[in-house]
Amino acid sequence: MSPVMQTPERRTHRRDDAGRPRPLADSVLRMIWREREISRAEIARRAELSRSTVSEIVSLLLPTALVAETGTGPSRGGRRPIVLQFQDDACLILGVEVGASHVAVALTDLRGKVLVWRHRTHVVRTDPKGTRALVRELCDACLDKTPGSRRRLVGLGVALPCPIDPRSPERVSEIVLPDWGGRHGLESIAEAYDVPLMVDNDANLGALAERWWGAGRGVDDFAFVKIATGIGSGHVSGGNLYRGATGVAGEIGHMAIDSHGERCVCGLRGCLATFVGSQALVTKARKLLADYPGSMLAANEPTITTIEDAALAGDPLALRLVNEAAEHLGVAIASMLNLMNPAKVIFGGGLTRVGDLLLEPLRETVRRRTLVSSVDASALVMSELGPRAGAVGAATMVLKAALHDSRLFPTSHRRAEAS
Amino acid sequence: MSPVMQTPERRTHRRDDAGRPRPLADSVLRMIWREREISRAEIARRAELSRSTVSEIVSLLLPTALVAETGTGPSRGGRRPIVLQFQDDACLILGVEVGASHVAVALTDLRGKVLVWRHRTHVVRTDPKGTRALVRELCDACLDKTPGSRRRLVGLGVALPCPIDPRSPERVSEIVLPDWGGRHGLESIAEAYDVPLMVDNDANLGALAERWWGAGRGVDDFAFVKIATGIGSGHVSGGNLYRGATGVAGEIGHMAIDSHGERCVCGLRGCLATFVGSQALVTKARKLLADYPGSMLAANEPTITTIEDAALAGDPLALRLVNEAAEHLGVAIASMLNLMNPAKVIFGGGLTRVGDLLLEPLRETVRRRTLVSSVDASALVMSELGPRAGAVGAATMVLKAALHDSRLFPTSHRRAEAS
DNA sequence: GGGCTTTGTTCAGACGGCGAGCAAAGTATC
DNA sequence: GATACTTTGCTCGCCGTCTGAACAAAGCCC
């Protein structure tokens, strides 16, 4: 039962695993997914099940087309095993990222591979209606490029640029998105495709994407810090997303790192966001331009993109801005490490374009500022998924839900609508 | 499977619920515990089980003496139900708190009620051997006061004043307790009683105690902030303890709230602990004494206790110290709220003696400093368990483990040693 | 080729939980 | 007070799930 699922489940059942056909079938399916290729005997050994049970479960899995027999594997001193292979292309998932000023849609397979990608800038904050139409348009475009995709669609995942309370996932914050009327209103799109809709915050889904496909693979406790217009973080704890009481956990941008600093919109003084957000950097660049008359930034009105470009080109002013941002970010990260004790911190979002220019001074700051040294410098890394993290994470949320309740897969027993 | 259990489980089993007699028996037992008194039919309704299944499970539970039939309840329009009552006094638990400078032991029943309490100050940090002997002595004293207690003992829980990594619970931090040689060495005591040993950090166990018996009842996401020699926090998320990657989560005392502040032992500048810890308050009191010649604190060398007393008596200097501590604490709490989004914050430890003197300015600071207002002022409250939170929490850890695996209860099928 | 191992299947059986049915013991209605 | 109805707790047969034993097929090793 995903806390962020909006559409009701297709069948009712009483307890978490009861009423479901073959309680262990899903865990066997997940193992095949995880291992990609595995034999029945190997499943039995790893899951500590009897070979007869595994055999019976596999015979139920084969007709779903999610798993296929693909030849034989190497002998272990006896009969050669039949290789069972998870069919990554058996189904498709739509992952949508709605940012502050853009919409991106990824059509993925069951291994997180992006098959079709659509991206368009849009005034999301002020135009909810147009944004909804755009999401629909880009989703349709993705599906139309892939024959038969509607029939094989598992679900629609959406990353939104505001906190989502798992208890009422249809609501969006009226503070962050004042023109949206408190609702994202994307239900009709999922209904048009007859699939479940799931939504969550973009930082959470970025974290999820890194956990499954990126720098967070195999790491059960880490933080994903997204530096874009604002700064948000998603936290994975014990392998699962940490959401807090009302789903607004991860507002690392509003940690106070200097109680004498400037007042922030959130009410605190000296928030991290007042030092490191795009707007803060641009403002600071303007202020310092007088001291750096030869800077590349003097040519035009500075933007976050030109600052990044200048830093990569070695411009002293831009480098100073990045260095100071790293210093402030380091203080907040150090506090976060002491409080939440992740094993790793993954940085995503726009500013990560500058790569080690940001990361090196950041590592140095954190190294100087944590005695308990809950993480060493090597645990501060850049996102591996880059700008696609949000949309891929949205698709991953659907994949995760389906792998934990395989009845969500549209295999055989479901719809026969037109593709 | 508790992550902090040190002694191996009594029987081996393969999966979490497999190999265990009656998978649903423990959840029925927990329901009876939770409801105190309940009929078979009511259990069947709430757990969505058939009456026949419940009947059979109860017939297994009755011989354990954890549950007893105690008459009949009111009719609901038909035959009157037989009341099943959880027997809180069927077993006993030892909960130990080892503080920086004291040892306390509570012998509790299965409802967290403290039956015997022993407390003694001791130089814990510098005398590991004497501390271990003292723990043993106080435990023996508790057991000796209660006839037959050794036979009915479920386990030994210990709260330690340093982070505990669930993956190696026998280890203690060499930084926090340098004289202890990296190990707490309490295994032999549990072995002497032939019960499992479980250990965890004192802030975590304070949080657990408040969750089960205090201000955190029914709250699935909250933070417990312990203000004593240092400042630590325990976090409950989704009803369970949040431990982080290596069990050191909750070092709220080392959040940086002023990057220009004094350097802290931890490497950061302007840590909360440099403003609000006992030592910080005493130092500050000395510094300010010149400005407050009439202060009650001028009589003797100020200590944290005399400062608390003076504040309660209305002394201006002491009140100023408390107010400023509340202000700094408020900044850290606000940041923590933004990052972790608890529904409530519970304050424990020594400084809480001053009560609303601390809480009121704290609430005001937090109110001013959180726009997203993830908690309102009423969600900042004092501990309900006070100085016993640690020891009671240690016992609760054992109780929780036993209620999730009733084979830990020493009922019938176990030892017949001398009591 | 013979002995051994491994794989995957079949089949009888154990076990947990379920629903039907029933007696006991209550309430509601006349 | 008699009758009808409800609720409780138990017994019993049934079903689905998983298991172990047995077996054939297919490999390895000597």
C-alpha cells in the first residue's frame, strides 16, 4: 500500500498480504527482477523456499509475460538450470516531472530505462490549467511513439515541486503554488489511461531514483539534496523514503545556519536558501560586480546559468560565489549529518553542473566540521541521473509499487481497450 | 528482530514470521495487551479474523499466563462475552539507565509500571569497571525485593549515554566514553540472569518511553530532545525509532546555529551545545555575574542546579540565561522541524525542571520562525516521564521486542532455575 | 560406462485459517 | 412468561499454501 497512491486498488483485500493469490509470488518476482537472470533452484536457495514451491510460483509467473525462460545456465556439477529472465520491456511506465518552470515526461521500461523523453519549459507556477494540458500532451506524445504502449502501461507517476502529504496526495501546498487552488488536478489523465496515479515531491523522487539507479544503489540511508530555484532534500532511511508527519520533511533550504543573517520568507533568519538559492547567488553577483570589473559576468545581467558557465570557465567572481555557496552549504550539510546520520549525500539539481568546483570546497568544509565524522568526504557525491532524476523517480515510484503488488501489472487479466 | 538485541534468539527460524508457531498469535497477543480487556469476538472483528481462528489462538495463549479469563462483559444484544485480560504482572523487565554520572535501575511490569527503583550517582565516564559492578548490584537489589522475579524476568534493557550502532550493539563510542575501551561489557549480567540483553542510546530510549507511556502516545512522528550535560535527540518516525545509518542520528546538540559562534569540540562553529549545554550556561552565568550583583547566583559558584533553582525563584540573571537558552534552542528546533517534520517535540532531561520558563519563550521563537508551520505551539511539550524516561525506555525496548516475538517471554516452556 | 550431483516436477501430507453449523446465553417483543 | 432474534464461543470439515520424499532428466567426474 503506497502512501502516495491516489486511485483505489483494483481488488479489495483485508490484510497486507492476505486475500492475495500466492503470498510469496511477489517476493519471488522481485528476486527475479533484482537478479535479472536466475534459476528456480537458485531462487529456492536464496529465499529459503522449497524447490516445489518455487516451481509452482514460477508456473504462475510465466503466463504474465513478466518472466520468460531463456535457455540454460552453467552446470553446478549436475543438470543445467533453466534460466528465468525478467522481461524489462513487458510493461511501460510514465514518469512526469513538474518543475517550477518546466514539465518533463519520461516513458520508461521496467528497468528505469528512458525510452521516450519529452521536455518543455512552461510557466508552471502561474498556469495550472496549461500545465495540466501540457502534461497530457507530452504523455500522449510519449505513448504515441510506442505502439501498443497504452495496453502495457502500469501507471502514471508525477513529481511535483512542493511537499505532498501522503494522507491526502491530491493536495498541493497553497503557499508554494498559490495559483493552483490547493489541488494538482492530474487525476483525469491517469483515468484516461485507466492506470493508477501516484504523486510525490520532486526531492523525494530524486532520492528514490538515485536509490534505484544512481549513486544511492545499495545504500540504505542517504540524503539527496536538490539545488535548483530553491533547495530541498529527500531522505532515504532503512531503504525507504523518510516523509515526516505530514510529508514536508526535507526542507533543508530552511535550516538556519546564521541566526544573524537576513530574514527569509519562511520566517527564519539566515536560512540556507538565503545564501545558496539561485536568486541569492544572482543578487550577490550583482553586488560584487563592482569589485570584479573584468568578470565575465559584467557583460550581461547575471543569471544562474551565466554564473555556472563563468565558474566553469574559471572566472574569479563566479568561483568566489561558488566557493562561498559551498561553504554555507557545508555548514548545513554538517548539521544535517549530525541530526540524521545518512551514510551518503547525493547532490542534484542545476548547480551540480559545476561539479567538483562545488563539491571540493564542500567536502573540505564538512571534513573540518564533523568530528563524529559520520561520513567521510568520499560520501559526498554528485547525482548520477542529473536532470532526469525527477521524472525517472516518478516512474520508479510506480515500478516499486507494482513489484510489491504485482496485481498492478496490466498483464493478461486486465483491460483490452484499444492501444 | 530488534536491531539492538545482543544475545541470539532462543530458536532459529528462517523468515520473519515463518517457523514460528501461529503467525497471528503475536498480533492477537499485542491486541490484548493494547486493549487490556477484550473478548474473543471483539478481537475477531478488529483483526478481521474468523472467530474460530481467534478461539484457537486464545486457547494457546491462556496456558502462557500472559492472558487470563476474568469474568464476562456487557452483552451486545446476545450472549455475554468472556473477558480476556492481559496479565501485566505475569513477567518483569529490568531497565537500566547509565548516565554520564549516575546509574538508575527500574524493575517494571509489562505495563511500564516501575515496581522497584534504584538510583546512585557514580563517576561513570572514568570508571567502567565500577559502573558494571554497580549495575549488577542495583539489578540484584531490585530482583531481591521481588520474590520469584528471576524466574519471570523477560530481559535486560540498558540505556547508554552514547550512540549505539545497531549493527554492533556491544560497542560504545571511544570519543564519548574514552575510558571504556570501546565496549560496554554488560553481557555477563544478562547471562547471569539467562535473559537477552538489549542496549540503545538514552535519547532514543527516552523517545521510546514517551511514545509508549508519555507525551508521545498515539503520535507516530515526534522528536524527543534531552537537555542534560549535553543535548541529544531521539526521533520516532512512522511509530519506530529513527536511527540513521550507523545509529548516531539525533546529535541535535551539534547543529550549527551561528556560523560565527565559538568553536565546539565537534569541529563545528556555533553548535547548539555551545549555547545551551550545562557547561555553557554555567560559563555564561559566571561571565554575567558582574552585571547582576544582587543575583542569587552570586552567593556560590554557580552550577546548573543552582541556575535552575534561581530561575524558578525569579532571579533576573537566571531568567535571562534561560530565556537566551530558549532562544537558541528555538532556532535549532525550527531547523529540525523543517528538516524532519515531526508532529510534536517533547523535551526531557535536567533543564526541563524549569518548565514553562523554558517552554514559553521557546514556543514564541519557533512560532516566529516557521512559516510552513509544520507544528503549532501546542506541539512543543515537556516530558511526562521526567528523570525515569531512560530506564523505563530501556525496559520498554525489551517489552516491545517480546510483544513482537512472544517466544521471548519466559512462560512455561523455559528455565526452571532457582528464583 | 558407472557413480554422483543438480535440476525441476509430481504427489501426498501437514498446517493455518475459514465458513457453516450448533449449543449456550443473553435481549427484545408480545 | 413464551417466543423470536442476537451474540458468543466452540467443533468440524474444507481449502489454499508450503513442504519433504520420490523420481526422471541431464549434467559432471573418474
